[in-house]
Amino acid sequence: MKKHHLSTWLYFLIPSILGIILFMIPLKFGEEWKVPIAKFADILSGWLEPAMPMTAMIIIVIAAIGSLVYAFIPRSSSKPSLLEGLFKVTPFWTVTRIVGAIFAIMVTFKIGPEAIWNENTGGLLLAPDGLVSFLFTIFLFAGLLLPLLLNFGLLEFFGTMMVKVMRPLFKLPGRSSIDALASWIGDGTIGVLLTSKQYEDGHYTEREAAIIATTFSVVSITFSLVIIDTVGMSNYFLPFYGTVLLTGVVLALIMPRIYPLRGKKTQYIDGREFTGEEEELPEGYNVFSHGLENALDTAQKNRSIGRIFTDGMRNVLDMWIGVAPVVMAFGTVALMLAEYTGVFTFLGKPFEPILSMLGIPEAAAAAQTMVVGFADMFLPVILADGAITSPITLFTIATISVVQLIYMSEVGGLILGTKIPINFLDLMIIFLLRTLIALPIVAGVAHLLF
């Protein structure tokens, strides 16, 4: 292994340790445990709370207007400018941004049909403490600070170390273990953002990015606590979260091997094909020494703090302009369907005989909760709270709502707003498959507990 200067070691160690602390280590703040990056977002969101809906609306409108203008400007043949990168999108995403802007205006000023702006639909997303408002603050910190995880060798180090585990089990590169850990301990949105950035930088193939975003962007421990508490079963948190982890691992083993994830291309964003050669160990190296050398080489190349800050700000703008309008558009539509139509009740009907067969009491009432989570993860437990009394059923609903993973008001909308090659139909199929595969496992544990 070649020698590196002390300063290179410090460039690897200090930012990487700081990144791990900020994104991955829950600390106690008052009565709650949170990763610092999420706490920073909470604090800033609290300070800016009165102004957040209006600020979010303005940025979403800017995204729509910019995209509309750039729709009539030919794409430059040279390297695209910052503005072109932000606003030059396909016609579908231009329309999506316009719809998101219209919804944001209607919610902010409470104009048009109440079905769009009330507190259970668009108003839920754009409330001062709502998801879209929170995303703007988490994007600010995540965008600026993601380089601590991405640019100083941490991914290269762990990626090389974990490849012997992640590749045979989950069909993934070792570096994806960091994305999974950031999601699990921090937040699913952080995992999606990490994955999107890695895909755009050419580190993941289309299939790998799709698998990681839809399989490993797990709901955080903090969020899971809220879910189990909503159905009044917080004293069962350990068996509940143990079931979430067990089911999550089983799903992670199965989902990459079946449609639609199996059909995604093993091709990088720049058109290169995956060969596997990049994961082979050079002669004379073991996984530790090779990972360490890769990490130090990466740290050596990234010594410009100014460039890191510039890249961070570009990340922030990309997330604000690219993701927020999509979450607003798709999230509002999904929540309106859940609130005002019988679509999810109808779609849930096929689950009634399945739940009955698995011995789940109150199967008819529980059936619609199996699909309503596609709109928002909280909806299943909100519908179950007070309407269902069986502990077996409540435990099953709470656990399934977490392991389904794809919900349009956050992770689903977020994925659609990135360049990860997953469309709406893919997300719906993945959601249903995860539900069907998870149900027997969760129901089995529920029967053992109760």
C-alpha cells in the first residue's frame, strides 16, 4: 500500500467522522432521539415556520416558470449551465412542476376547490410544519453537508469492505451499505438523496439505484416510534421493530430478483455497462487495505473547501427545484384520492380474503389500510386508530405500513423527482409486491405475540 501524507489522512478522517455523526448517530435532544441533521432541520423549520409555506410556494412557482421558459430554449451543445441543469427537463416533468405550482398557490391562498387545499390533502403537505416545508430545511442541510459522506473517502472505504456481503445477497455494490444505514438511523429521504447523488455521479447502475431507493430507503427508528405509538402499542416497540427489520431483510433478498427491479438495466447513467471489474481486488491487497487506499486517494483529490461548498449549494438548488414540486403534485393527488374517493377501499378489497386466510381479525376494516399507505404512511394507522380493536390487527397494520416503504407523500414522490429510473407504475407494483410478501411474515409474528 502506498504512503500518504498526514494531511491526506486528516482529510479522510475528520470530514468522514463528522459526516457519520451528523447523518448516522442518533443523539438525545430533550425527550427524543434524532440524528443531528434532522434536528437541525427541525430547529430551522421551527424558526422559519410562519414563512415556510409562502417560501416553499415561491420556489415551486419559480421551478414551474423556469421549466416553462426553458421548454422553448434549445439545449446547449456544450456543458449545460446551472440554470439549464435546473430547469431544462422533459415535457412530463415540466407539466408536473406546473401542476405542483398550481396546487401550491391554491393551498397558500386557499382558493379553488377545498378538496385541494384542506388540511388533509395539499394543506397537510404545505402546512408550516408539513412535509414540503420540512423538506426545504432538510434539503438545505443535507445538500450542503452530503459532501462529508460522499467526497472524502468514506464510501470508498466501506464500499470495498462490504462488497462481499452486499453483492451476493442484495445484488448491490458495497457502498450502498452507507445509504441503507443513513436511511435506517436517519431518515428515508436522506437515503434517497444519497442514492440519487451516487447514481448521477456514475457510481450506481440503473438497477442498483432503483433497488437501493425502493428497498433500502427504510423508515427511520424515530418515525417507527411514532407509528407504533399512534395505535397505542408503544410498549411493543422492540418486537415491532424486530419484525420490521426481519421483514425488511427478507424483502431486500427477494425484491431485486423479481420484476420490476430485475428488469432494470445494468448500465450507468453515462451508458457504461457494469462489468464487475471495478470490484475486483488488486494483487497483494485485502478488502481493508484496498478500501483504505481508495478512501485516501479520494480524500487527496478533494482538498478544495470552496468547491465542496459550491457543489453543496448546487445540490440544495437541485433538490429544491427538482423534488419539491413533484412531491407537491403527486402527494396532493394521492391524498385527495385517499380522502375523497373510494379508490383505496376498492383496491383493498382483494386483501380481505388474504387477511382472513392469515387469521387476522376485523379483516374487512383492515383491508383498505393495506393499500392506503401508498398515499401516505400515516394513513393506515390513522384509519385503524379507534376503528380497530384487535391487537393482532393493529400490530399487523402498523408493521405493514412501515415495511411497505413506498408512499407518495414522501419517499415515492421524492424518487419520482430524482433521475433514478423508476416510474409511477413501478412504484405501485413494488408497493403491492412488498405488501403481499410481508403479510405472512408479519401476521405470523403477530399471532405469536398475541
